[in-house]
Amino acid sequence: MQAKKYSIDKTILKRDKIPNHIAIIMDGNGRWAKTRGLPRIAGHWAGAETLREIIEFCSDIDIKVLSVFAFSTENWKRPYEEVSSLLNMLLYYFKKEVAKLDKNNVKIIVSGDWRVLPEKIVKEIDKSIKLTEQNSGLILNILLNYGSRQEIVTACKKICEDVSQGKIRMEDINEDLIAAHLFSCQIPDPDLLIRPSGEIRISNCFLWQIAYAELYFTETHWPDFKPEDLYKAILDYQNRDRRFGGIKK
Ligand code: FPP
């Protein structure tokens, strides 16, 4: 572990209690921009810069998976200009940042219905996934055109189809089978879900996967969220007593 660039005392982190998977709902970009008299998209750009620092820090402290909610199935309800600027910004980052992420051994995966996005974005995402698929470091899971209810509906439909075609029996349906039909089938469930910006809700993010995640909310807007804030969240997590429905040993 080498969290050198930050004013963080890494020795306080309990190595055996580092969360495997951290999920973040990157909220508050719009409000961050508004308080500065800037257009909302400026908040998204600032949020993307925050993400860069957070990825670096997660790699430094050996987090296995970082999931970030970048664009939800509900975000299409926003004005056309904002959606289009956000998608252009994502395209820019996929083009500009992925080589660096690859160099840092980050493996990119993307969860959601992203194949319906404009072709140039789909192409860049495909390229990024391919380029980084052999990497063994941090898994960066970008939730893009993702909605958890939709994910569960799709899984149910596929399972029903398999039952009706006789590929599986009703009795074979269990939690593992459902989990195997979700986008997250290759990664562990989140241990820690963080939502900055003062909203205390989940907003259709990982409804199945967070059954036993520890939740952490902070007032800080995402663009102001620093590695020090993540460190604080992890310290808080390390003091939680996770019993998974059992009792303390
Ligand atoms: C929610 O804040 C944020 C988003 C909908 C976009 C988040 C996307 C990024 C930070 C960019 C990520 C970049 C890559 C390359 C994955 P909000 O606009 O809802 O904030 P508000 O609640 O204050 O209005």
C-alpha cells in the first residue's frame, strides 16, 4: 500500500478490513456548479476530475473494485443539452484517459445498456474494455445507462425463457442464479456504498447487490470529494460491525 500523494496516515487503515468493492453515486455536480455560478456541465467536468483522483487512490490502497454511477436510465429525463454534453464528456474521457488507466493496470468494465448509446461512444467503450481486459489491478466498473430495476427485469426474463425452453428447472432458481444474470456477475457485491451531496437515497443503484453493503452519506458535493474523504469513509466502514444477519462471535 503506498498512499504517498495524500495527507493520509495509511498505517491507520486495517489491511484486513479494506473493502473489496466500493460503489459511489457521484452526486452533487449540478449543485457544485450552481453555487459557483457555472453551467451544470462544468460540475460534471469537475466531477470527472475528482473521479481521476479517486481511481488513483483506490489503486494505491488495493481496492479490488470501484463502481461509479456515471449515467442512469433515468438521466435521459434531463434537458437534451445536458445529456448530450455529458455523453460528449464521457467520450472525451474514454478517448483521453484510458491509455493512462491501462498503464496503471486498471481494468475497465461497463455495466448497463450502453450499447444503445451513439456508435462513436460504443466503439470507444469496446476498445477500452478490450485494451484493459488482461489487467490485474483495480477493476473500474462504470455504470452507464444503468438502472437496477431494469437489470433485475432483464435477468428475470432470461431466466423465464430458460425455464420455458427446458434449459433449467424452476427449482434451479436461487439467489446465485439470479446474481449470475446481473451485470455484476463477475464482481463481488459492494461492501461500501458512498453517496456524497447530502441525499440519503439509493436512486436505483445496485438494489440487489447492496443487500449487506454498508452505506455512507456525506454532505460534500462530488467535485469536492477528495481521497481524504474516501479515506474517512473507509475508516468509518472499518468500525462497522458487519454481521450479515448473524450475531457477534
Ligand atoms: C449526478 O450529479 C451526476 C451525474 C448524473 C453524472 C456523473 C458523471 C461524472 C462525474 C463523470 C464520470 C466520468 C467518467 C469518465 C466515468 P447531479 O448532476 O445530479 O448533481 P445535482 O444533484 O447537484 O444536480
